Amino acid sequence: MILQSLAGLPAFLVYFCTGLIAIVAYLFVYTRITAHNEFQLISDNDPAAAIALGLSLLGFVAPLVSAIAHSANVLDCLIWAMIALIVQVIVFFLVRVPVPNLSARIAAGELAPAIWLGLSSLAAGLLNAASMIY
């Protein structure tokens, strides 16, 4: 019975590691497109940066979860993960339209722009995840 349960372990490890790689790639790309240094700001105890990046990460992980659950194979999963990344980058640029100095305000520790960015990213990610049910 235990061996039957563990039969899925290789597939689990493949998809879990694929997910981790996609998350690292997302964080690498996303933190390069923003004008503020999220990790330095978080290290400096800036809650605005942590809120914005954390919610943005959730906005990416939601469709990643959907891609893992619905993909035909690992390559299919990676393609949809890339689409999720692109959606999040687009959202970042769209959210800057009404708040053009968004990065500077987050770097200054302002919570309202961080919450706006984070929740917009999460909303787009949830919509993206729901749209990936193919």
C-alpha cells in the first residue's frame, strides 16, 4: 500500500522542482523589471516592498498551480508558466499608469501603492489561473 502511494513520487518531484525553477525564474525577471530593489528593501524591513512582491508572487503562483494541475506534460507546464510570468510583467506596467512613480513610492515605504500593485497582481493571477482550465 505504501509503495502504491509512493509510485507517484517521481512525477511529484518533477513537477515540484519545475515549479520551484519557475518561481526562481519569475523572481529573477520580475525583480529586474522593477525600478526598486525588492530584496534590499525587504532586508531593510520595508513592509511595502514585502507586500508588493509577496502578493505579486502569489499572483504568479496561482496560475503556476493551475498549469501544474492541468498541463499535459512538463513542457506544457513550462509554457503556461512563461505565459503567467508575461501576464505579471504586463500587470506591473499597467498598474504604473495611474501611479507613474510606483517604484519610488514603494521604495519610500508607502503602503497604498504597494497594496495596489500587489492586489492587482494577485487579481490578474487568479484570472490567469482560472483561464488555464483547458
